[in-house]
Amino acid sequence: MSMSGTLARGKKFGTTAGALAAAAALGSTLLGAAPAQAAVAQPYGKVLSATGMKERRYPSTDAPATGYQRHGAQVGLRCKVRAQNVGGNDVWYQLRDRAAWVAAKYVANTGPVPFCKDVQRFRTADGAAHQGARG
């Protein structure tokens, strides 16, 4: 065998070995990143009412208003309960980032929203603990 044939085979092996090592390193990097990418998307809703909607302290139109959301606003949804019927819909959503409720009648949600039955307690805006509504 000639020297150039050995050299050519050596380069080919070196290139293949380098490519395999790079692929292995990339694979371990991707495997390490997989759990972060596998995070479950949390549901949110978009306000449908042309005039917007009030946020309530409890899932009822009799409860004091705690805020307001404009038409088209995006709100994070934590869970849902069945409560006062509003326009043929008795579902209310608890907002994810604060202890406020919105009527599902006026919200288009992005996906499944769990019932609040597993939530034992939540805190209101004033910090007081209240028994969670059961759904």
C-alpha cells in the first residue's frame, strides 16, 4: 500500500471520528436541554367582550370588582369553577397571577383549564386566606 493511500485513509478516519464526536456532544447538549423545552404551556384566555370585562373578587357578578380587562387582552388562567350562570355559561376562571375571577362567557381559552377542586386555599389581593371554591 502506498503512503498516500494510508494518509488518505487516516484523514478519512480522522474526519469521521471528529464528526462522530461532534454529533455525540450535540446529542448530549440537546438531551440536557430537553426537560426545559418539555415545560407544559399554561392556559390563557383572550377577552371576547367588545366592552371588556370586570375582574371579580369571587366567581359572581355580586362580588366586588377588583380590576378590568379590555377587549382582546390576554389573561393567564389558573383554574375554573362552576358558579353563577352568566349568559348561559356557569364557568368562571381564576386568574393565574392574582386572586381574581372572570366569567368564561367573555373569555376564549387556549386549551384545557383544570377545575379548582384540587386547590385548597388561595389568597385574595388583601392577603387574607379563603377557602378555594370547589368545582
